[in-house]
Amino acid sequence: MAKVDVTTLVSTLANGASDATTVSDYYDDIVEEIGRGMLPGILSITDASFVQAVVDTRTYTLPTDAIRPLMVMYDDTQLGDDMAAQAADVDAQWRSSRGQPIAFVRTDETVRTIALVPTPDHTGDDPTGLTPFDTSGFPAGNLTFIYTDRGPDFQADEELGIALFIMSREFRRDSDHCDGELADMAAKLGDLLLRAVHTPNPCGSV
């Protein structure tokens, strides 16, 4: 189900008491956790895209449907996910250095853009028309973004469990509708529903 369906369900379950902005943020958090395999048994809601690296271009924007990056690769090598201070420890002039990228730095709070460390010293092969799912190799000298995605949706039978997880976080935070008992109940019920959906026949073959 689409994000709007899940967040609307949270609002309905919360009888309108939830905050739409934080519920939206919690949805993104849970999608990222699923993408990183933190909720076992649920299919990762992820996608991947090639992005051409351009000589002397340090900053790149995530694909439109991306929520958050899980991994960034250059050629066939995973880049380190560093902070600016870590990049400076390796090379104090990393913002102007050129060469083969070895890491990336997130450059704003919404993580919609990243900066490569160091800046590419050549332009990669044109990846137009290629995706990581229909090619046997990586276009040389380019980026591959692997990310949690706005496009793919939860399965219909996962919707209520995910909504309850979000509701649990919403009612656990410090707010005018904080309710620890309700938060605990929602988390337990959400976990039970998702386990029921994703656990094979617990009694074995019948």
C-alpha cells in the first residue's frame, strides 16, 4: 500500500490525535529499517539507479524516488559513508582534491545530496538506458545509488502492522498525546501481525 494509505490509517487508528509530519517521518524511518534488514521477514522496499559521474563535479542529487541512501558505489566498489570531519582527517583539502572517489559525505539534513571524496577526475561512461537490474556490469567510472524508495509499496497484509509500529512511535514521543501504555500495546500488536504474515506454517506441513 502507498505511503498515504499507511499514514491515513495511522491517523484513523489514533482518532486524529497523531501529528502528520512526524508520522510521515516515522514512515520513512521504518522503510529505511526494512531496507537495512532490521525487521526480519519483510521484503526490502529498495531500488537502485546508475548516475553518471562527471569530471570536477563533487555534489550529486539522489534519484527522485529515493528516500534515503542505503549504499553508494563508484565503479564496483562501495564508498564509505563519512562525516565531513572524517573526510578532513583523511584529506584536509577534500573539497578540492581530485581522483577516484573513496567515500561520500551527506551534504544537507534531508540527505537529498551527497558530496564525493575526492571529486572525480574523469567523466564516467554514459549509463543512459541502463539500470542495475538489466545489465551484467557497472558502467565504468559511474555511481550506483541503492536506496529506500517512495515508489514500491508495502503488501496489503503488511499495512496494518506497519501502521501500528508508526502509531507506537508517535504515542511514545514527548507530546500532548503521549501515551506509553498505548504505544506498547500498538508495538506488540504490530509485531504479532507482521509475524503472522511472514512466519511460515508454525505447525509444519499439514
